[in-house]
Amino acid sequence: MDDLIEEVARETVSSWPDLAVGTRTERPKAWGALAGYGVVALRERLGRAPSDAERRALWSALWDAARKQPGADG
């Protein structure tokens, strides 16, 4: 499950780079929008609503992915 969550986080950040930049720069509402897109993407991949634990794991993975500078290793 962790691999799927990490993959969804990377795909979401790649699909919405403006929101990732907004998250890094603390632009109002950017993080909430990015998190919302991620949850929708995870729901589509799972075929069901994510559990609270899955949603929290996704938020953590999204936060980490969004906070990385573009082109950074890892």
C-alpha cells in the first residue's frame, strides 16, 4: 500500500506543479487543493474511499513530495 500511496503522491505533484510550488511557498489554499486532488486520485486507484489511515499516509507523502525542490535527488 505504501508504494501505491507514494506513486499517487508523485503523480499528483507532477500533475499539479503549480500547487506544489504554492505549497512550498505557503500560498493560501494550495495545500488543500493539492491534498484534495491526491485523495481523489487515490480513491480512483483503490476503487473505494480511502480509510483515515490511508488518507493520512497520502497527505504525508504529498507533503514530502510537494516540499522537495524540483530536480532534487530522492
